[in-house]
Amino acid sequence: MRAQDLKLLIENSEEKEVVLDFQGVKFATRSFIDEFYNLFLKSPTTNAFQVELTNVPEDIKTILDAVSRTQVRAKVIPSQTQEISFKNVKEFLNYLSSITL
């Protein structure tokens, strides 16, 4: 099931409060979690319903956390003709962390 399909199912139910139980969920793709986050968690006030998550496995919590961090950070894409230099490895690592997803 796509996250968009789940949202449509909930909207058509006309429920105002929904509990999504992740018990028994063993795997979710990063793309599903990304779509799920954007539809349900990023701006929950835009939905006509409130969502509560329960029994979320630790590995899925980890992916949700990673997705939430990438949604708010501005992506820095250096120009292909730009030359970048670093004084030390720490500066280089800081730069890499600023451009990673």
C-alpha cells in the first residue's frame, strides 16, 4: 500500500482521530517512509484528521527520524565549476555533513 492510498482511505472514513498500529511491521522502504512523513507527520494540521502512531519498531523510528532531519535542512548543492578547499579534515567532514541527505 502506498502512503497516499492510506491517506485516502482515512479521509474517506471521515474519522477525526486515527491510530496507526505498526505492530507486526517488519520492513518499510525509505521512499514509503518519506511519503508517509510528508503526508501524515510533516504538517499534521493540514489533514482533516489527527494521527497517532503506536508500536513503531525501532528501525522504522530511525528511518522516520532520518527523514525528518532531511526535510528541514536546506540542501547545499555546489556549482560544478566551484572549487572548494579545506584547511583540515574536520572542515572537510563538516562540509560533507552539510551536503548529505
